Amino acid sequence: MMNRPTSDEYAAYYGKYIALVPDGSLPEWLSRQLEETAMMLSGLTNEQEIFRYAPGKWSVKEVLGHLIDTERIMSYRLLRIARGDETPLAGYEDEAYVLQGSFDSRPMSALLEEFRAVRGSTLALINGVPEEAWTRRGLANNSELSARALAYIIAGHELHHRKLLSERYHL
């Protein structure tokens, strides 16, 4: 079983995400999390899907698009670092990605299908990483982090946004 990353394996910013992840099997948690998030976002009305809790904030569909994009990027980073690639990896501007994603014009069912596909890919990657690779470190967005920190960041990032969806979007 993969152990929780220590605080020296990631930039302090990511600590808020990692702290949200419960103890136990991370792959099992990621699978359950997928179903819980999909259930939360299924069956919404069009008005709920495009709801923004304040001007300039993302819609529910944009939050899901952000989760999809971020998980893709973080799992790509995880792959590169776990495989021992020492090439520094660029950061990304999440606001620009959401703006260019046109998520509000897509059906929620398509976004949920994409989310399932991305999470399935992430789970396959995590389940195939050799034990010795989890503590490998690399540079992403000018910060050092380990492969296992990235796995926990993926889970915690979703939990962070699901909490916001519950509290601010009333889902």
C-alpha cells in the first residue's frame, strides 16, 4: 500500500489537498470518489449546471472541466516522475484552461463520461506504478514533488472542489 506523502515531498500549497484525503487505500478511495462526484453532478437541471455562485466564478460544468483538466495534467506529471524522467515540467494556468474549454456548451453527460475516462486512466496508472517509484521526485511548476504526492493531490483536489460544490453551489 502506498503511504501518505511527507511534507517534504510537495510544495506547501498542495498540503491543503493532501490533508483532505482519508487514510486507507488510495485506489479504492479514487474509485469511490468518482462515483460520489458523478452522483452529485448527475440529474442536474440546465440552470444548476451553469450556475455561478458569484460573478466571475466558474459554473458547475466549468468546475467539472477544471477537475478533468487538472487530473490529466497531474497524472501526466505522475507518469513522468514515476518513470524517472528528470525534465522539469511546466505549470499551467487553470483559469485560461477553463476559459478555452467551453465546458458550458457541452452536455453534462459528456463531461461526466470524460471524467470517468480520465479517472479510469489515472487508476490504471496508479495501479501499475512499481513500489520503488512512488518516492521518486521531479520538478513541476518550479516545485519539487514526488509521484505519490501527485496521486494524493489528484484525490485531494477533487475533494476540495466537491466541498465547494456542496457549500457554494448547494449540491
